[in-house]
Amino acid sequence: MAGSDPNKLMAKADKLTRLSLTRWSADWKSATLLYEQAANGFRIAKDYEKAKEALEKASKGQELISSPWDAAKHMESAAALAKELGKWNEVADFYRRASELYVVCGRSQPASDALAKGARALEDSVPDEAIQLYTDACVLLEDDDKDQMAFDLYRAATSVYIKLEKYTDAAAFLLRWGLAADKCNATNSQCKAYLSAIIVYLYVHDIKQAEKCYNDCSQVDTFSRSDQCRFASKLFSAYTEGDVEEIKRLSQSSTVIRLARKLPTGDVSALKTHASDEQEPLDEDDLT
């Protein structure tokens, strides 16, 4: 049936949006419906490039007829197709645009979710962009006092930092997670985040920074009274003594995140002699 040919639907919709001597205003309402029908037709035909184009135009149409929610949904669908086509720049751009449209609707949660979808899609191919998307997704929730909804995002972003061997950034993000958890009285998550940051510093052989992190976190009453703080204290004692077996034993403790499970990774024997000067590290790449 000619009317269901997606190419003809697109052509008809395009014509409705163009001004001419006989058409002084664009009919975006009718055109948008046609773009949506065309997108469905192209998807059925597995012509994802044209389906993506139709969804972009349908999104623009929904926005112009004051329906930002539907516009955002179409952008998310276009982003998913861009992912199938391996067009990573478009994946990021489309999910960002979808997020902006959800913000227009006053909906921080779906706005954050859109960015998180983009981040997950880009973790392997464009990890730096994935981190930025995760970070922006966190900000949307933080600004709306929904910090607890961002916990999975903090975890995901930190994991990508670890994979990229950006350990200082990973530790900083963990401390940010700890502050967010503090805001919403999520004590267990807060203490685990602080302990994870300490372990990350140990992993990169920065014992002084690990100790500073431990001391700073211990100023927080919740952490100072926690199992995680007691664990960190025992771990530092084992490092000071250069006691490899004790470090390994502690590493298997149920209170420890997996990042610590392969401790120690360096030579800690010298620490027993130079405990006041330097100290050594730990390993792993999984935070949960």
C-alpha cells in the first residue's frame, strides 16, 4: 500500500514543514505524525539510518507542538538506533538532548536516566565521554536533592575511572559519593565509599594520601564509629608492620570491597623499617 511506504511518508511530512507560495505556515502536527509512522516503517524494514532520521524529525515536531516529553522519548529512540549503527557522537548528542527535554518537563529522574543510558552505551567505545555523562547525570539528581537515586551512577563512574587507570579521579568520585550518602543518611554507603577511596590511594602506592584520606574521613563521626573505619585502621597497622599475611587475611574480610581483594600488590617489607616515611599499595578493579 503506497500510503505505508516510509519513504513517501517522509517526503509528505517534509513537504508539510516547508513554506511555499501556497503554504504560509508549517503543519508540524500532521508532519510529526507522518514522521512517527515513517520511523516505524523504517524500523520494521531494518533501515536504522532512515529510522533514526525520521525520529529526529519527529522529536523536533513534538517539541514545536509543545510536547517535550514525547520529543525526549523520540530522541532516546534515535540514540538507541545510533548505538546500533555505531555512531557514538550521535549517541552522546541524542541522549543529552533527550535529557534536556526531560528537564524542560521538570523531571530530573528521567533526565538523569537518559544520560546514564548514554554513558552505559559509551563505556567501552568512548569511556571519557561516558564518565562525563555519568557525572552530569549525578549533578541532575544532586541539584534536585535526589542524591540517593544517584548511587548506582557513582559506582558506575568510579568503575570506568578504575578501568582507565585514573585512580585519583576514582578516589575523588568515591569521596563525592560519600558526601552524597551523608546528605541522605545512607550510613553504610557513606562508609563503604570512604573506605573504597582509601583503598584506591593504597593501590597507587600513595600511602601518605591514603593516610590523609583516612584521617579526613575519620573526622566524620559516622565513619569513625564504623566497621569500615576499624578495618582501615587494621589495614594501616598491617602495612606499618609490613605484615603481608595479615594484609591478605584482612583483604578477604566480608567488610571489604573487591578492589582490595588482591592486596598487597607491592613490596611492603620496607614499611616496617620506614613506617614513618612511606608505605605501599593494593589492587583490583571492581567496586561492588
